[in-house]
Amino acid sequence: MSNLGWYQKLTTAAKAVGGPKKLLGLILASGAAAGVGGTLLTQKVVKSVKRKISKKTIYNKDEKIGKVFVVSAECSDSNGLIFEVGDKYRILNSDAESILIEKIGDDNNPYFVSAEFLKKISEFGPNDGNNS
């Protein structure tokens, strides 16, 4: 091979496809196709990951807000919240780690508790708001 290097390869490729304009068009078209394909693939992966994350949440807070639950077991937590059988509580708000509840008939509202605590004392369970 001579000292022309890449220039010689480009001119050979241009001649094979019918000229430099067609070679440039093929290069641009293949770049655009790769870009669009990459974008579509990325969007599909992002949607899939979001779907998997939403399935792992303990509850769907849109379904929980305002719902009233009845306590079926006596229990207390370290913050002084005491539940007796038959007590009722309402979900006020929630995030990934804690749930804000109102104990109906209690003057010291609201309370932050875990979903695990609520599962122990009431019908708040896997089928209540779980997205899976």
C-alpha cells in the first residue's frame, strides 16, 4: 500500500458505491439509522426499568391516600403509638420508606410508621396497592 492510507480507502469506497456524494449519503443515512435505533432502544430499556421499579414498591400511594383500615391486633411502636383491636387509621401520605397515618379519634395525630408495622396490625397487606 502507498502512503495515501485512508484517502485511498475512501476513494476506493466512493468508486464502489457510485461516487463521493453517494458515499456521503450512505454514511449520513447509516449514522441517522444508528442514532434513531439507539434512541428507541434506550427508551425501551428506560420504560422496562421504570416498570420493574414500580412493581417493587410496597404500595401505590394513589390507591392508599384516604383509605381507612381497621386494626386487628394490639400493637405499639417506639414512638408511643398504641393500637387496640378495632381502632381505625387513615393513610394521609406515603413515600418509599414511611407512611403518614391519622389514628382516628387520637389527638396526637399524625404518626409516621412503616408498611411492615401496618401489615402486622391490620389488613394493610401485599394485595393492598402492590403493583405486581
